[in-house]
Amino acid sequence: MKEKTMNRMFLNRIEQGGDSVRYLVPRDGKWDPMTYREVGTAVREMANGLMAQGLSRGDKVAILSATRVEWCLADIAIILGGFVPVPIYPSNLPDQVEYILSHSQARAVFVENEMQWNKIAGVRKNLPALSVAILYAGIPGKQEGVIDLPGLRARGIEFASANPHALARRTEEITPGDDLTLIYTSGTTGPPKGVVTRHSNYVFIVTSALEAVTVRRNELFLQFLPLAHSLGRLEHFLTFDAMAVSAFARDIQTVGEDLALVRPEIMVSVPRLYEKFYARVLAKVEEDGGLKQAIFEWALGVGREVSRRRQRKEPVEGLLALKLSVAERLVFRKIRERMGGRFRFAISGGAPLSPAIAEFLHALGVLILEGYGLTEDSTVTAVNRYENYKFGTVGKALPGTEIRIAPDGEILVRGPHVFKEYFRDPEATREAVDAEGWLHTGDIGELDSEGFLRITDRKKDIIVTSGGKNVAPQNIENLLKNDKFVSQAFVYGDRRKYLTALITLSAEEVGKWAEQNGIPETDLVHLAKNPRVEAMMRGRVDEINRKLASFEQVKKYVLLGADFTQETGELTPTLKVKRKVVIQKYGSLLDALYEKD
């Protein structure tokens, strides 16, 4: 990036893009194009509208919304105006929304709809700094300090007419050292902390990431990750700078269908989507059985050999190339069509991806490049490259960054992408970044001889059994989740003699199995307690245990009658398990597994 601030980048790409397409917006069953010129008009009017509200440079402006084009326009407008965006997950509960708005001292907030507005309306009296709320559409009755997005744009037009140079002056005032955004981490162990990053942090990381992983102009992405999460946000920044095209999913629940309709060339996702696709493919193969299953297994064997050769950078030729051609025609092409059929590669981040799933999808012709980072290092610090990757690792450090492993195994990171501070929390900032500028990530990992980073677990999540064995629960949880009948898994056992687990069932797959085996129950509550389901799952857990050392094996477990979800508090927005919440919620069940020792 030749620009030194993110607002300059946005303005220059808008100018360069002109009438070419920047976004594809879902409306009435189709995706309507939105050009750079249209984006420029909208964000300038919105930025001027915010200035018309009397906001000062550096003021915080929150966004409470699902992923959609208005989120991105609001984000750009806030940045152009010299204000600081504060993303809020739409899944957050009212008290969480109140906490972020209060702690950040937000002066304004963009709100998606009436349901989200209701989270604020009841506590607005507790938010003296909040002067205006901007609803995308449809204000519920006349309310002071509430306008809709068209109203904000209209005020922006009036303001620009009376102050024609105000936005240009603000553009000149913004410096690389200015705060760019304040992101509250979702947190798996405690209350969220506000991560402050500068323009310079993201200018560096966008430039470095695009150097590591090339994105071509006009290449098509499907944008569906929460924009309140740093990975979804970075995807938007990267695609804007690279002048790619972002198509928005209609909803998080329709991503599978939208993949086939939009046919993206690159996708950025958390592992859960890949896990579900993997499970569905295997379930369909097992359901087909017979000749179709035999053909799939033959093709998969061919694909695995091709994958191994490509990982070793060896040519695929001769008889193997012929077999691949047949496997493509009979199996792989049809499976990839379910994901749109045009992937050049996909990116995984936000949580660990099982190597078995990465290898499986690569055998089918889908390359997933896993990366690693934190909100505190501007989203990413390592990533596998299109030309150089190792499954089971998160790749090599980005250009211009450093990674070091501390004596206790903790991953330390240093570079221009490390955040400025935790907002209003200097003590936590000092704990996170030492005097030499190393960010202490809290993750445990190792670097191999070629510089590839492997994450083994979270430092705080390491289980130490009463026998003194150190166990990384995520590895075992991934093995369990790879089973088609399992939705989520939580492994437990710190200072205990052995490991136990909570397992949530895949409603779809267990429901099919129950029907095929003459079990009348259809809801998970009853299926989880059904003796035949319990016996079937015992056999599958025993099979997984055979792949593990004795001290890593899950000796006892509970099948839960409901899945972990964001709404019930067990999952973060990137679908990582909140370990503290799960232990608090299901502690009695876990304790009961040890009562007869």
C-alpha cells in the first residue's frame, strides 16, 4: 500500500475504481452491483453527516449490525471523518452492548434494525456520551437523537454544501499514528478488552498480508464473517485495497447455498464451515453406499496421492495424471460445484483447523491456507502461502514480522502490526506487551526448521492431569468433532486422574441414524439419552481413543441434548468454545463423571 493512512487508501481506490464493481449486494433473490463511484458518494455523505452531528476527530462511533454492505459503508465513513469505529457483534446481549458503548464512550452508533435498537433504547439513559443513533432504515416512532441512514446522508449533503472543504481538511489532518479502530475481543475466559489499533498498524498488515497471499483485481470473495471480528474486518480491508469484489451472503445460515450461487474464487472463513462441509461429504458418501462409495474411495485415494506430491512440489504426471482426470470427472468436480466450483484457494483463521480436514479437502481439489493471529496483532501474523504450505501449521511469519517461542512454549510476536493499547487499561497493556515490544499471545506453539508455526494450544487451556501429564484439549476436541455425529466437543480434566468430555450431537446426522434404526425419538434431548445412541457413540469415541496416548483418551463423557451456541453463551462469534462459561454451566455434570473414582 503506497498510502500511509487507511482513509487515504479508501479514497484512492474509490477514485481508481470509478464505475467498476466493488460490492455485490443481495436483494430479492439476486446480487445487485455497487460501484466504487456509488460507494464514494455514500461514504462521503455519511462522513459529512457525522460531522454535521457535532462529533470531534477521534470520537468513537459504534456499529451494531450483522455483515452487510451498510456495515462496510458506515465503517469507511467513520474512518474518513477521522472518527474511531467500535464494532459490536449483533449476537451480543443487551448488557454486553451497554458495556461496550459505555466503556468506549461512544458518541454515535449505527444500528441495523429495530431488534438491535431495542438493546440500546432501554439503557440509553445510562449512556450520557451517546448523542445520536443511526438506524439503517425504519425508525420506531419519533425519538430524539435517532435518525435513519437516508436522513444522515441528507444532513451530510447539507453540511458539505455549507462546508465544502471540511472533509478534505479532515483527510489532511489524519496521521498514521491516529487510532483507526477500537475492537472489543469476544474473550473465552473473561470480560472483553478494548483493543486499540492505529492506521499504521493496518496499513502495514494489509500490505504485508497481500504480499504473502496474492489477491487479483476483480477476484470474487463471499463476505459473511462477522465484521465485528478482526478477521472479517481485515478481509474487507484487504479486498478494498486489492480492488477485488465482495459479494455479501444473504445470511449466515445461507452461506452454503450462497457459495453455489455466487461462485467465489476466494473465501475467508473460520474452521466451522469447513468442518460442516467435510461432515456432509462423508455422510453423503456413506448414505450412497455401494458402487458410488467405492468410486469415491478410489478417487479419494488418487486425490490424496496428488495432494502429497503437490505438497512436496513434485509434478503430477503419467498414470497418476490420468487417474486424476478420471477422478475429477467422476467425483471431485461435482463435489466442488457445491462450493461454487471456482475456488483458487480458501483461507481459514480465528480457530484451529483440523489437519485431517485440510488434507481431505486438498485431495478434493480445494486448497485451504490456514493463518494465525490475534486482534492485538491486527488480525494476522503468520499464514501459509499459495506456493508454500504445510497442513497442520499456520504457515510462516508475514514479511516484516517476528515470531519467537518463549522457554515455556508461548508464542511471542513483534512487528509494526502490534496494537497500541487496551483502552483504559494500562496494566493489561503492560502484561500483554513487554519492554522489548514482544506481544505475549497466550498461545503455545513451535517453529519447525523451515519457519512454519504450529499451534498446539492456548496457554490457559493446557490440562495438567493429576499424574502430571500436559494435554492440549483442542487436538482431542478436533478429533471428536471430525466425527459426523458430533457437533461440538469440550474436553476437561485439569488436576484429575483422567480426561472427560461434553459432546453435543449433530441433529441432522443423529436424526438420520435414529430413523434408519427404528428409533422413534426425533429431538436431541431424548436422542442423547437413548441407550442405542449412547452405545453407538461409545463405539465411535472408543475408535478415536485408539488414536491417542492413554493419558489423552476420553474415559467418560456426557452427550448433551442441546448444542453449544452464541445465544446460550458457550460460543464466541467465531464459534470457539468459551471454556470458563462451559465449566460454570455444566460443572456439576463434569464433576459427576469423577464421583465413583
